[in-house]
Amino acid sequence: MSDSDFDFSAIVQHAKDIVIVTKAHPLNDPGPEIVYVNEAFTEKTGYTAKEVIGKTPRILQRDGTNRDDLKKIRQALEKQEPVRVTLRNFSKKGNEYWVDLSILPLPDKTGKISHFAAIQRDITDYKKLEQDLQILCRTDPLTTAANRRAFNEIISQEFSRFKRSQKEYSLVMIDLDHFKSINDQHGHGAGDRVLIEVTERCKDNLRVHDIIARLGGEEFCILLPYTNLEQAHKVAERLRQKIEVMPIISDGNRIKVTVSVGISLVSEGDSDGHDAIERADKKLLEAKSMGRNRVCA
């Protein structure tokens, strides 16, 4: 058998990578028509070849598909040049998946570009791992609150937004009272449970856009965007009460937990986002010196 006797169409049909062939035109809506898809396409997307032939690959795109990547693809197609991007697509059932997408222009016998071939390698597992690693880098592994590194970045961004818009924000600094005694009396496992429960109670009583971070040990800080000092005091007092009135159960032990809280408001005179954090920390120390289990602003 000579090399020319290979059935290359069968190789493409059964390849592990997704292969889609479209007409080169139209690029405007509704988009290039699909003329061929292989078995890998059907397995990944849930669409049969019969369902998609004559339609456009844009049926795989939704709001979660990156517009910048689509713009890059469009520009390459207009120039009839190869292009490679990482793209988020969606199956027939709406499940997201990620592909390493390469699009190649296909000329006809006269040399005119008549079709495009899109070769897509499924990288969903790698993307999920990448996302998981990013989360780990930005969250406290015990409580799943933001970690200090992430919170510093968030505060920096929020301070820049404040300088542009003058829309103020408040910070709530929280420290668990006598946490060392909890560890000494009930063990570090119980201490971990307390930290987790306190974080969850805070999250349950905050808005979607509020952000809680564990800065270290038993110290937390909460960012309250678009919140003045009076409003922040109400939030802090509510959190203090929610934590105080409900004991935390660990290994059958009822552990009463209280917190000391300091509040600050961003100021026009601040040089950066850390000035307000320092003021909140001073108010926290004031709350502790006054007997703990209280809010100082």
C-alpha cells in the first residue's frame, strides 16, 4: 500500500481532537456554515452531525465565551490567516468546556480560501486545575475566605476606585476573643471548627459583593463597598451578635465565641488602602482594651 492509499478522512473522523469544517463565508451573522464535524465533536457537544450541518459554530458560544477571543478569531478570519486561542464553549446541554482552538484557512484548487478547518483539543481538565490553583493562591485553605495576599490586591483596587469615583467604603476588623484558650481547652481541631463557623456566619450575613479575608490566626477583615461608617457599624454589630448568641458545636462541646471589632472609613487623605486598615486595627485594639465583645468605630 502506498502513502496515497491512506483514507485520511477516516483518520479525521475518528481522531480524538474535535474537527469542524465551515465555509469561509459569510463572516457576518449568521456566520460560516458548518459542512463537517467528526465523532469527537458529537461526543463532546452532544450535537449530532445532522443537527449542526448548515448551522454556525456560534451555537457553541454563550455569554461566558470571552469576547476578546472571539474578536481575535474574527480578525484572523477576515484576513484569512491561521489563528490559535483558548476558548470557552458550551455543549447542547449547556455544560461548559474549554478547548485549545486552531483555525486554518483551506484553499480550493484555484488557491482561493473556500473553507476553514477548526481543530479543537479539549483542555477542560487542565483549565479546571488552573482555576483550582488560582483559587488556592487567593484563598485561606481552612476557611475559604480570601487570604492576605488576595485582600491586599482587592483593597488596592478598591482604593483606586474610591479615588476615581469618591464612593466610600468601610473596613471591619474582627478578632476572636480568647482564641488561645479555645485551642488550649478544646484542642486545635475545635479551634479550626470555630474559625470555619465564624467565617460562614459572617458570609451568611453579608452582601454578595462584600469580601471577608482571613489575615492570619484568628484575625479577619471585611471590605464593605459603598458603605458609610454608620452603616458599617450596624453590619459589625449584627455580626457580633450573630456570633455571640449561637455556640459552636465541636465533638459535642458547646463553645461560646465572642469577637472584638474595629471599624474604619476610607478617607480622602489616605495615601493608600492600608491607611484605613491601620485605623480599623487601632479601633480593634481599643475594643479589646475595653473588655472585648464589642464594636469600636
